[in-house]
Amino acid sequence: MALLKVSVISPEATLFEGEAASVTAPAFDGEVGILPMHAPMVTTLGAGMLRIGGGAERFNVQGGFLQVVDNVVRVVTEQASRA
């Protein structure tokens, strides 16, 4: 089974770097779900809960962007904390 390579980066530190089966993020206009083989995309983030691997890792994020390319998900956020 294919997995996503996920990184969550804030101005202070890299908060998460690893593999997951899914990512759910608070986009500026609602939640977006990412699974392996997702089409390439970039979206801005709003405020809310970022869930990695169905909720195994959870972060409160505010602002920033999410990029998906070739099963790699990068979340660069202005502000984040573990939930």
C-alpha cells in the first residue's frame, strides 16, 4: 500500500516528518482530505485541526499553505501546536 510522506513545518521547528496513509487539513474554504496518488495541488490553510494518519498525529494550525506532489505532503504553517 502506498503511503504519503508528510512534513509539518512552523517558523519555530519541524513538528512532524514521517509517513501516513492520509492527511486531513483545514483549507481556507473547508477541510481537504489527501490520500496516496492525490493530484498535485497547493492550497492556503485556514485555522483548525490538521490530522495525520486518521488522527494519530494532530496539530492545531493557523494560516500557511499545503502542497501535494508525488505522494509528498508539505504543510508550512504560520502557527502550530500539538493537539
